[in-house]
Amino acid sequence: MTIVRCPWTGDDELMVAYHDDEWGAPQHDSRRLFELLLLEGFQAGLSWRTILHKRARYREVLDGFDPQRIAGYGDAKLADLMADPGIVRNRLKIAGTVRNAQAYLQLTEREGDFAAWIWSFVDGRPQLPSQPRTMANLPACTPVSDGLSRALRERGFTFVGSTICYAFMQAAGLVDDHVVGCHRYRGPVPG
């Protein structure tokens, strides 16, 4: 029996595993959500496949996405990151990682748990599509991703435009955009 998946996976084994095990699964771990937000920012202008294939190296060079450690990175560490061929070497994105870690620490100091704060944008439960969808009619952003983007920017985050925030919401399971026919689809059954 053939397993049907969202078509964006293609036949890339890493993408298939990511789709089947992670994408759209509700994530409530604050550090994991921070990692996803940073990775989505690194994806800007690139494909998720590129970032996914570099994720292990990101975890290594960014100290397991520890916001406390990243927030303290200085010029020497930033230069090391810029020289690392295993990650996307974009100066603005790398500097944005430090800025985002600092913003994360400030946000959690004021607001408490990052995961609880993020999930408050969807009232604590995954948003399911209200009608069957195909890849062609999935939105790039929504009013909720607009609000999340605005709130993150107001708190000092960068690389958090509405489209990036919507991709983050999909990845973290705040919204479940598996398409009709996909073995992970949980929306309404077509009539």
C-alpha cells in the first residue's frame, strides 16, 4: 500500500521523515519552538529542504539552540559562523540569531513560558483547516500569523515576517495544513 503525503516532500528521505514525524505535530517545548523560529528565519529566500539538510550542523554550531548561550555570542563567534560552510552564511541572518536569542530571553522574563505565549495566539489548540485544501490553496499568511509577526517584532525579534511566522506555525503544529489525502490529514472529511 502506498502512503500518500503532502507533495512538498518529494522523494527526499529527510523531507519524508520530517513530514511524517514532525511537521504539523503540536510542539510545546519552548527551546524546540525557538529552534523552529530561527530555522524558519534562515529559510527566508531559500527552500526548507536546504535548511533541513543543514539542521544538524545548526544544532551543533548554535549550541543546541540554547538562547542563553546564543545571546552572548560576540564578534569571534559570529566570524566563525560566517566561515562555516555547513550553514547558510548570511551575515544578517546570523546576527539576527543573536538578536532573536536576546529578544527571547527578554520575552520569557516578561511573559513567562515561550511555548505558552506562542500557543496563546491560537487559543492553545491547533487550528485545523475549515475545508479540504490542496497545496495550491494553502495561504502564505493569515491574520493570526500577521498578529504573531507583529508581536514578535514589537519584542525585538527579526526575520519574523508574517510568511515566516505562518511557516513556523505550520511546522510547530499551531496550524495543521496537511492536505486532503495525506496520511496525516486531520481536517474535515470531504463530503
